[in-house]
Amino acid sequence: MRIYMVRHGESEGNAKRLIYGWQDYELTEKGEEDARRCAAQLATAGFERCYTSELRRAWHTAKICTEGRGVPVVRLQALNEQFMGEYEGKPFAEFLQERGEEAERMLEDWSQAVLPGGESFGGVYRRVASAAEEIRAFGRDVLVAAHNGSLSALCAHLLGLGEEGAMCFNFEHGRVSLLECPERGRPWIEYLNR
């Protein structure tokens, strides 16, 4: 089984340099171009289903990547990005100014960050792990269009690296990655951020 992974294209939240997880921003024009580039890369990939988060930036990326293929697109809340609580939609600069040294530590290891009213990365990992098992149970090649946090958790879970292992990954906007999951034996990453 092959799991193709795409981080959504640039969104309005990225372009405005905001902190957001569940804030539901659309793709920018550049974001749509990012998604079309991914679609072109995936043109010969034989995935039979696409999983995406409930958020528009990921869903729109998924729709562009599956256009004309007749592939069902399944939206799973479990694939949403980490919820950022009181900082949802606030400028990144404001976060750095208000949180100072704490912000610097959080950026070094986001798995330890829990913003006021927000979700822990452990919570993200647990919900993505349940989605990972659903995806793997499908048993045929799939595309997952989601977010850096949820894709990192997905990889870490399937590779058996645990929650801490998710911090080893960084999925770039509008890039394709591939995880090979054989029926027997351990999964491996074929490529990252192409």
C-alpha cells in the first residue's frame, strides 16, 4: 500500500503570517498553484481514495489533486491541524512578542506547546493515530491531503516512532511525499517534499 501525502497549498493564514490550526482559511492563488503542481506530480499515481481534513485549505487541495479521477474524497476531522486556542487567527509576531522566551522554546519543540485553550500535540497524535488505522485498513493506495502537524503524526504513528517522532518531520506546502506500507514488514518513507 502506498500513502501519498500532500500538505495543503499556501492559505490566506500563511500569507498573512497568522497562527492558526482550525481557523478555516481558503487557499491563496499561490496555494492553488501549489495544489495544481501536486496534481501534476500525482498524475500517474494509482491511488483509489483520498482522505483530507475538514478544513477548506486541505479539502480544496484534495479536490484539485483528484480532479477528473473519479476518486472519492473522505473528510476526517481527525486529520485537522492542531487547535491553537486563544491564538487562533492572531499574528505570529504578536505571539512572539507576548510569549517571548517561552515562544522560542515552543518553536524548538512544538510537541510540548499547549497554547491557552488549545490542544496538546498528544491530542493531535491520538486522533490522527485513529485515522491512520482507518486509512491503513483500506489496504489500497491512497492520497492524504492535510497539514504539517497531522501528516507528521500520521508518519510517526505508521513508522512506529511514537508521538516524539513526529517532530522529525516537516511537510512543505504544496509538496508530495510518499510512505510505503507493505502488507508485511515495516513501512518506510520513499520520499519527502518532492
